[in-house]
Amino acid sequence: MDVATLLIAHYVLSLGSVREASRALERPVASVSAALSRLQSHIATPLTTTTGNRILPTLEGRRLGRDLSRAADLILELAALSATPEETSVERHAARISVSLLALSRFIVVARTGSIRSAAIEIGIGQPQLTRQLRSLEQDAGLTLLERTASGAVPTPVGTRFLSLAEDLETIWLRISDRAGDRFRRASMMTHLGSVTPLGRESRIAKILAFLAAEWPLRQPRNPLYISSTNAEELLAGLNNRLYDVVLLDTVEVPAGIDHRVVSRSSLAVVGSAGVIGGRETDLRRLLMTTPIALPSLKSGLRQKFVTLIEDILKPAERALLSFVEIDSIPVIANLVIEHGYIALLPQWAILGLDDKMAAIPLPQTYDMQLSLAWKRGSSSESTAGLVQRILADGGLMDA
């Protein structure tokens, strides 16, 4: 890790754009992006997330952003100590300094002990190796930092100022990277399970995920389980990119190279208030044409089922006239149904326990929603998928 990487990462976080940081520091976009990735990899935690064309800091990125800002100030002061061409700003010069944080740390030990030999013994390396590293540091910094004497090595006047800045920078870096080792060890052993978002506490998915979370530590105490939720499309992309070891999907179609097994099936119904739907003899086609519909986006398996339904019962011209809103939040969809006269396609269990004001039109079995466990074919994830299936089977949560 070098000081230029910390400076570049600060600029990306503060400007919210790799390209803007690239322009500000006159560094190639690829170099700026690589610097950010290098830092995130080194500390084993993401600092940014992408929204549209903007880069936003994660919560951890916001927390560490203050330290990175202070580190950037110190790095600019280090850069200002060395001579720079008149046409180059201190910021652009600093973004090109290839001084490593390890070299700074070793310089601090030498300055503290006053002897390269004593510092080499303390660090645990050979004296010739440390001497070469110090010369390389001075060359990279463009400064003479140490005065060699018969009795040892002492900082030059500029070296004394450099030492003070280096000590402050080391303190900040130790704070930033303090927990990286633990994160690395945990991340290397962690199993990542992705899942479609549960529809509610009583949903089959919620029960499955809770059971897995409770049972996993008993069977894999050294390999923690991390569970995250998103839509089916992003889960499949994450499986291909190896962000997930296994995923739980609510879609029937899976791409080539992905193996899957159905975990459970749920009957679906068109749900609405009793005043909107009326009796079970309600004309479903007319209901869809005359009532606003609340739907999740096309990235979800539930929406794919709705598309199949309307293709079966409506003509193309009729489908074009449907009135609907897209919301990837089942609680919001439920509120639209209960309080605002909308209808929605939901699992039948979703209306169990609701009052007499709610009604549903059950759909035939051909529209059942299936939940599948999926994994990358021919990968190490096959054993993980097998373990997940055994846990769910033991808990009575796997359909035969």
C-alpha cells in the first residue's frame, strides 16, 4: 500500500466519481479505479457503492472517509516538501508518489533508534536490505531524509518534518487497517447465500432463512454464513460473478451452467379488498382491466408470474391498457391493496389472518410460485448446496 493510493481513494470518495478524480489528479481512469480497488481489497471492506453514474460512500466508507481526508492532508504536506515542477500542482505530484506505507514505518524505526543496524534487528531484516529500502524511500520522495554518521543515522532538517508527518500518517493507517486481518480471515471462510427478499415474517422464505441462520453455526462453526437479499436477476448475476455460493430464487428459468433444485412451492392469488374483488365468481379479466395493480419489477419472479397470467387471459391491446405501479417492496404493495383500492398478485398465505375486508381469487396450480436453491455447476459450491439441502430437509423445509 502506498501513499498515492490513499490520496486517490480520498479524491474518489469526496468527488463521488472516478472520472472526476482522474481529471483532478491527471491520472488515467484505470489507475484511479485500480487504486480504489486496491485499498478496498487491502482493508477487506467496500468503501463505495454505485448509483447511476455516481459513486456513493458505503456506511463504512463514510466512517473511514474522515481518516482518509486527514491522511490526504498529510500526504499533500509530504509532497510539498519535495521540489515539484512549476506546472505540476502539489495534488498531482502527490498522486504520483510511490512511497509505500511499509517504507514510512521502517524510516520511523530508524529515526527513533538512530541506527540502521539497530532498526534492522528490531524489524527482523538484514541491514543491507533496510539500507536499500531507505535509499529507495529517499529517491521516491525526492528528499534526503537521513544523515549517515559514524555513530548512526539521524534525520536531516527536512527529514525531521517528514518524520512527524510520517508518524501521523502511520497512526491513521493503523486505525484504518486495524480490523482488516479479522475481516480477511472471516471473509475467506464465509459462505455467502443470496435470497429473494422475504414477503413477510410468516413467509416460507423467511422461515427457511431463519432456520438456516440458526442451524449453520452448529454444523459449520468455523465457516460463518452471510445472508443477503435482493431480486432474482441480481442473484443470478451474483452467482455467475461468484459473489454468492448459493442462492434462493423465485424464478422458473435459470441460465445455462446453473444447477438448481426446487425447495418449495406456493399457490398464488390475485388479492384485493372485498369491495374491489367481490365474490369468488369475479371476472378476473375484467378486474385486471378496470383496477389499478401494484407489481414488483420485472427483476422478480413474482412479476414474471404476473406476465404469464396476463399473456394467458388478455389480448396484446388489452395488456397495453393495464394501469399499474412498480414497487419492489411487498409491504408497500400490501398497503396499496389494503388502503388504496389496488390489487396484487401474492402467495395465498399472504392474506391469511387478514380481516373480512380482504378477498382473493386463487389461481390454478400451473401458476404456482416455486422457490429454488441454485448454484454454479461444477464449482466448490456444489458441496455447499448439498449441505443447505440437508439442513432444510432435516427441518422439514424441503418439498419432496
